Amino acid sequence: MSSIFNFEKFAQNLGNVCHSYCYQCQCKTTWKFGKLTEWARLFRIKTLPLKKEYFIFCEPCGDDHELDTMEFKKVEKIVKSLGSIDDTHLKESIFKRIHQKQQKFVKTFYIDKA
């Protein structure tokens, strides 16, 4: 028996963003972006979006990184007009943060394993 009121999350893959190196996969891969929306549901009907999260992720390994709302809107606008964020300053700033986080994780993971 289902409840009258509950919450459910829905993820949306919004397509390709760019090609960049992934330290998790250890190769150059296609990155995509998406949106995760948490909905309040009443009698199995989506009634109210409560929370939205935006992210960019490596397609092969699924490593994902959160984007703030402004970054997401910029990515979405550039992808719609140019097809990707390759060769943009936005890509440089996003992937500087992503690569630093990935390298820190990879170093920690392999040092702890040794």
C-alpha cells in the first residue's frame, strides 16, 4: 500500500558538455551534465519540486561534481549555442576545481592502499 504523501528524486541527463581528462578513469572522456529534482508527491502525482541539484559527470565512470545554479545556467546556455563548453573559460574554471578534487582523492586512495 503506498502512502498518500511522499518524496521522490528524479535525475535528468541533459547531454554532452565537453571532453576532458578524468583522473578517476585515467583517460580523456566525454563529460555530461544533469539535474536532480526532489519532488513532493501526492497520490502518485508530482505536485511540488522541492529541491534541485545540478551536476557534471564523467560518462564512463560516473564520477560527478556539483555545479551551483549560476554555473549550471552558464553551461546550459553555452551548450545550447555552441554544442559544448570546450575552448571556454568556463570549462577551465570548472575543470580546475574538478581535477584538484579528483587528484586529491586519487592521491589519498593510493597512499592509503600502500
